[in-house]
Amino acid sequence: MAIFNQLPDSVLQWLAIFLSIIIEALPFVFLGAILAGFIEVYVTPDLVQRYLPKNKFLRIVFGTFIGFVFPSCECGIVPIINRFLEKKVPSYTAVPFMATAPIINPIVLFATYSAFGNSLRFLALRLAGAVLTALVLGIMLAYFVDDNILKPTAQPVHSHDYSGEKAGKKVFLSLAHAIDEFFDTGRYLVFGTLVASGMQIYIPTRILTTIGGNPLTAILVMMLLAFILSLCSEADAFIGASLLSTFGLAPVLAFLLFGPMIDIKNLMMMAKSFKVHFILQFITVSALIIIAYCLLVGVL
């Protein structure tokens, strides 16, 4: 305790915010790792091809909306997507799922509804913005750019066949994969959280509020704030609601759309598995769609 007493107040605040983000994020990373482990053992490429729609656009739509019944926070979404891609799920199906799952799952939708005074309008605006962004990302990967987004080092050298294993051993293997995934992904979560919590302490909020003087800059400021704060999507609506009177509807909506798709800790985990050019495309396209959508919402 004497060591902590000698630290500056700003460092203590940094550590406190770091621990709060880690405590908030770890359960979702753990859940994501468990899901990834069971996907590795139970989901085969043949199974994927059997249940995916044959039409390319319908596959994009399927990926966009499956997050409603297969929810995940952005803290744990990357290992799930990585495993899906390894199982031959097309990137134009997996990436829309990555974009929408942290936003359109029932827990987040209910939190959004509650945080904004039981507002169906705000819930619908957030849902529509997420779906629009995911559809554009899927169309981009399906028809216009290279859809091979995994790094060569992230792609498996060979695929294991677990179909002949007994039920008990399958569960054991799933949990073993989950543990490996948890510790592998956790390194990037910790580093990303250190950066995010440090930026919260050492970048004064008044700078952000000062430059948010017009609708466009206010939207950009709130997107930057979402990136810096790196909140879990289950909690960000309550923070967004507290900023509504300061920034207004469109910037707060941008905050709630951009943060679950792209924040510091999520970016660190994406960098482990995905090619750099895809990450840049993902950030650029998502940001442009969100900006345009929120500006339109602000005008209407």
C-alpha cells in the first residue's frame, strides 16, 4: 500500500480506470473465447455451407442480423469472427456480424431503450445505423475488394476433424481451445485497455467539448471519445445519455455506433488476426457511413 501512496494522483486514476475497464470487459472476452472454442470443435466447413444462404446478398443480410440471436460484446467478438473465418464463413457474412452483434443484441437494445427514457426512436436510430453500416461493409467485401481478410499467420495450417470424438472429449477440447483463445486475446485487451485508460486521464475532456462547435466536428469529437473511452456496448448508452444535453442527438448517436465497432482494445485484437489494409478499410468505411447517417439524422 505504501507504494501506491507514493504514486501521483493521475497514475492512481489511470490504474483505477484500467481495472474498471478490464473488470467490465473480461467476462465478455471469456464468453467470446468459450464460443470460439465450441465453434472450433462443433462447427465444420460443411455445416457452415449447409446452413448459409446460397445467394451472396442474402449471406450479407444473414450476417447482419444473426447478432440478434447470437449476441456478443465487442470485447469478445474478434476471436469469434476469427474462428468463423477459419471455418470458411465468407468475410462478407462474418464482418457484418462483427459490426452489428455488439449493437443489435437484445441486452444492448434494452439498455439503449432504458438509458434514453424508454425512447423507441433512439433505439430505432441506433439499430438502423448499425444495420446500414454492416450492409455497406458486407457489400464492399462481397463485390468490390479482396475478401481474404485474415493474416497468413492467423490462418490454420490444417483443419482438425472432431466428428469422431466422444461427447465428453468434445467438451474438453472446446474448453481447452477456449483457454488458449482467452489468454491469446487477453494480451491485446490488456495493452489496449492501458492505452485507453491513459488517454482518458491525460486528454482533457474540455478540449473535446471546445472543438465540437458544429454538427460535423461534434460528431467527429464523439466518435473520437467513443474510441478513447473503449466502453462495452452494454454500458455505453448510459454514458451517451449523460452527454445528450451537451452534444445533441446526432453526435451521441455517432458515439453509440462507432464505439462498439471500433475502439482501442478492439483495434488491438483486430490487429492480431486481420490484415492491415482490411482494418483501414473497415475503419474508413464505417466512419464515413456513420458520419453521413448521423448528419442526415441531425437534419431530419
